Amino acid sequence: RKEVEQDPGPFNVPEGATVAFNCTYSNSASQSFFWYRQDCRKEPKLLMSVYSSGNEDGRFTAQLNRASQYISLLIRDSKLSDSATYLCVVESYNTDKLIFGTGTRLQVFP
Amino acid sequence: DVKVTQSSRYLVKRTGEKVFLECVQDMDHENMFWYRQDPGLGLRLIYFSYDVKMKEKGDIPEGYSVSREKKERFSLILESASTNQTSMYLCASSTTVMNTEAFFGQGTRLTVV
């Protein structure tokens, strides 16, 4: 089983839609969680960290469910500029190794 | 402005050649990483270094080695390049503080012919 799993998509949604991505991780001792965004032919960049209490940044909301070992990302009021690949990232317990999911591709259309 | 710089954007090498990919960061980060990214497989960790001269294998270390002689520089070495090592290679760095961002270089597209 992969350490971090995501649905690869693509998710094709119209502008203004709400879309949600989930990601599961296998190591229950994992300590830190992130969502990164990667645009075509660019390097990944941090979108947001994911905290146990959940966190929100504008139209983006991230949630962590430790009991079920999954992380979610909700994007409200999608914009064309949200089109990208969203990468779920887990930091291994007791090391600083960052393990990436394969990414979920989002395409927002007019 | 924080920076992770990879020595080449595009590289073409022949099968059997020894290949060096260099990565330099200017943020005094302890951790440095080498990943390869392939369609459908995402980013896979090749090697990780948490300090000078310290390294750990990632998920796919076979065919690769690394060197970290100075804190700011992390080199990936392909001892004898093969066509299945054609890929996008990404270097990243981060601090040891929890929940902090990892910064990536722009990537090196390596083609082995």
C-alpha cells in the first residue's frame, strides 16, 4: 500500500463550483500534513499546512482526520486560476522526510 | 527571497555516463531532498539529507547516490545513467521546525539516450 494515496482525477469543474479532494495516509504516527500546489511545468509550492483543528485560508479549507487517517482540501467558488495539480504531503514520524501523494489534477472551466 | 537553485534546467546524457545534478539553497536549511517526478507516479523520494554528510535512502535509491559535503549543497549522482532514469528531478530544502514549508528548485529535466 502506498504511504500517501490520492485520487489522480482529473476533476473538471465550472467556475464558481465547490470541489473537495481527499488523501489517505498509512502511517498513523505521521506528524505533519500539507497541501502543495503544482502548476504545469513548475515546481510544487506550499498551499497550506493542515492542522488537527482544521484551518481555512480564504476559499480554501483543510481538514485532518487522524482517526481515519485522511486529509481533505475544500475549494469554494473555484476560479480558472485554481487549475493545477494538488499534492497531499505527509511528514514522516521522527524524521523530516516528506512523502508526496501522486497529486489530484483540477481543471476549472468557464 | 528564498532560493533553491538546480544547476541545469535541461540535460541530455548518454547511457552509461556518470551524471551529477547539483542543488544549492541559501536559507541555511538543515534538510535537503531529491525527488524524481514521473507522469502517474507523482514525486518519489530518492534520497534525503538532514545534516552535512548525513543521508537516508528514500523510496527509490537504486542507481543513485548523493553527497552533502556542505550544508547548502546537495548533489545527486547517477553512477551509470540508464534510459529508465529519464525523468524530472526536483531538489527541495526545509528546516527541522515542524509544519514549515519545503522549498523546491525549478527542476532538471534529464533525458538519457
